Amino acid sequence: MPAAPPDSGPSRSVHLGDCLDPLAIHLSCEASWESARSDLAVLLGSDPVRFQGIRAHLDIGDRDIDLFELRRLAHALEADHGVLVVALRCSPRSVRRYAERELKLKVLAEEETASQIPAIEPPPAVPETPQPPVPETPPPEEAPEVVEASRVEPEPVEAPSLPEPEEPDTAASRVQVVHRTLRSGSSVRFNGDVVVFGDVHAGAQVTANGSVVILGSLLGLAHAGARGDDAAFVLALDLEPTQIRIGTRIAIPPQAPGGGPPRGAEIAFVREDRIVIEPYRGRLPSSSAQRSVE
Amino acid sequence: MSECIVITSGKGGVGKTTATANVGLALAMSGQRVAVLDADIGLRNLDVILGLENRIVYDLVHVVEGECRLKQALIKDKRVEGLHLLPAAQTRDKNAVTPDQMRRLVAQLKETFDYVLVDCPAGIEQGFRNSVAGADRALIVTTPEVSAIRDADRIIGLVEAAELPEPHLVINRYRSNMVRSGDMLSREDILEILAIPLVGIVPESEEIIIHANRGQPAVLDPESKVGEAYRRIARRLQGEKDIPFVALETSPGFWTSVKRWMGFGAAREVAS
């Protein structure tokens, strides 16, 4: 295939504005995040001198992006292309809040960059509700202490700087089904509930914004309510995780993996501010439905 | 003055991670502030050997990518004052980190710690280049086997090419009785081939498997010969001279002491 001019190939997933400083970068929601990212790298790499040292306004539309991915992109743009992302335009509220608080980006209103961005489908309108001011609490300096969370009296642990609690509105309706055993090193991350038909081995990781159900044994790490939803739970037929996280809490089970006879299905959920593990008797934690997130 | 030592071997399975864990603990036990850093991204093990796996929240890649601060990712060993682990990421690969990033990370660690030990992955690719990037010197681990020694020789060349000072050698899994009967390469044979200074000989022992499975490195067991060998390596690394090699001492009580150890009494309460 002949070398394409810089903006014909990637242009479906990436649009650059005409104004150079600040440069408007629009990543289309149609392409996958990875391809949009690599297309952007190609575009910027095609004329490194032109883009070196400029500031950019990033527009990701209504893409519900993993917050760490956003940070990774901003770092990569600065390190690889000398492009400093100073502002962000996007719809998902959690991303905006995170961008403002953690990445110190200016969050733009819809109109501010609209003139510089090629016409695209407007993202579905998300009703804007005013956010109550959240007090800034600097995360602890030291490593978070992961305390043993026994089946009887589990100890909660505060994880620092995890994403802010988010209303579990969108997560509830989505489910990802995983039809395989997750071996060490593999990970599943989903904005919704995750069901695994298989085991989750030590060294593997399941992260869900909703709840996690494992029809097999959990020996690795499961994180339910990854956006801070305390009502999420982790259910497994054999619950021996390396570590378990619900919302912003982190706990480890009391016994070393492999110890003792199998106990049958168990469920881990948050009760009175701590993660507890109980035998599963066909009933989900009753309080979890109406438990509100502070 | 703080120092970064990379523990490497070329060949896999010769005991790099075990050596890193034990030397790190031994240095910490002698009062040094030590950070052990697992550079084996994607195949992390050091956390398991140290028994700290379930306390991992953040890892090296999170630090490098700015998702957390260095201090948040460092796991403090509760058994020994002064030992901290920076674990590797398990769900990423070696290319998630560059040598430049490692150099900066090690420089940052050296501000706080007396010793930074880097557990290098097997091989001579990106993982190796990352591991030697910030190192001040190297510790080469080998076993008395021709394949391990061949790889060690290659690695010594690469360490020299990376402009590190002459590396030191640890011979692991040494069996004095087999050497005496002529069935195993001797210390002299190995040193003749590799021609670098020897900093320790660790005797072969079954106990090391039990230590690894329990996440309790041998150094924590005062009865262990292997632990004693690593303690002496730590002393030599700190500049002590004229310490005899454990593996060459012919004490008749060696195996009986190992058997005594099998009872494994006191160490359990430290498990967390």
C-alpha cells in the first residue's frame, strides 16, 4: 500500500483543528481507543517540528474512557511529541471530574472548542447536574496498608487516589461474559458487571465498575465497583483471592490460598464500611440495593 | 553513599529472584535501608518469594506512568525493618518501561535507600536493558552447569558493554560432595572460565523450595546454611573481607541442621 498523506488514513478516528496553539485534537468515538491513539501518534509524528511544544485541547466526545488510559495518553503526547494537553472536552462526568482533579486539566464546555473541530455527530446529551463540592483530601504519602480482612471481622483499607465514587447508573445494565479461565497476567476490565465461566488464577485480575461473579474459583484479584460503587459485590464458587477490592476498599482474606477444605460459594460485599465475606445462600446482600455512596 | 546493584544471570531458573530476596533481606537485617525492585514485568515473582503478593496495590509501571507516587507503590516488609519492595506489573510486558524511565526511577530510589537491588528478568532483551540502566554494579548468579556458565559469560560481556564496573559472581546450588567426586564443576573451574571476583557460594538445598513456597526466604531462618551463605554475601557486598564460604566448610552437622529446620518453628507468626 502506498504511503498515505498524513491525514487521509487516520482521519476517520482523529481530527486535528486548524488553529495550532492551542491545537484541537478530536478523537472519534467510532474507532477503538487503541487505534485512535496510534492514529494520533502517526499524525503528530508526520510533522514533529510543527507540533513540538504546542498546547492542545483534547476532545474525546462521549467515550467512557478508562481514567488511567487518559493519563497515559496525556503523558505519551507530552513525552513523544512535545504536545502538552491543557484542556479536555468530554461528556462522561466521571472523566471530567477526574481530569480536573487529578490531571489538572481545564474542562471545556461544549461550545468552547466547537468552532475548531470538524463537524461530527454530537454526542448524546448527558443531563448536567451540579456536583456538590468534594473536599480535597491528599492521598496518604505511604503505601496503602493492606490489612487482613477476615471472614469474621474484616479490616477495611482506604485506597488512595482511586477514582471518585460514581453513581452506579450506567453500570447496572451492562454485563460482560468471559468464557474462559483467566490465567496469570491476563486481565478483564469492564464498565458494568462481569461474569466469568471459569477460574481467575493468581496473578490475573478482574476489574468491573459493577459486580463480579465467578463461576469457578477466584485466586487472583477482583475489583468490583471500580468507580467507587460500594454496593457492588464479588461472588465466587470458591473465594480464595490474593486480594479483593470493592469500591475504594482493599482487603485480603484471612487464610493463605489453598488452606482448609472448600467452603462453597461465598460472597464479598461492603457492610458497615468494611469488606465482609459470607457464605452465599442464594441471596444477594439485601442492603446493597439501596446503599448510597457518600 | 547509596548504590544500585542489578542481579542478573542470562539463563532462567538459576536463582536470581531468590538471591535478590535473600540479599535484600540480609542487607536490611544488618541495618541498611533497602529497596528491592522487580524488573520482570509480566512475570513477576519477587513478591511471591518475599510473601508480599497480596499487599500489592500499585506497581512499577503505575509509578513510571505517573498513576501513583513512588512511596505509594513501595511495600514495606513487616518482618525486617528497612526492606521495601517495588513490585512489577503482572498484566503488562517488558516494553511498558524504557531504560530512561528505569534510570530515573532508580535515581529517585537512591535518594531514600542505601541499597537498591534490581531483580533482572532472564534473557538479554528489553528487560535486561531496563534492569542495567540505573545500576552501579552487577551481581551475576550462576549454577555449576555449562549452560548457565555460558549464559553468565555472555551476560558479563553485556554488563561490561553497558560500562558497569567488573561484576561479582554468586555460584548457586553448589554441591561440595559432587565436586569432590568430580561430578560437578568446581569453584576453581567456574572462576577460570568467567574470571570475575567471587562474592558468594550458596549450597544446594531442598529447603529453598519450602522457603519459596512459604514466602519466607532462607535468610529469615537463623539455622539455615543457605541463609547464612546469603548473609555472608550481604556482608561482602558491604565491603567486609576474608569471610569464609559456607559451601566449602565441611561441617558434619550440615544435613542434620537442615533436618532440624524442617520442623520450622518460630517463623510462622510473621506471616501476614
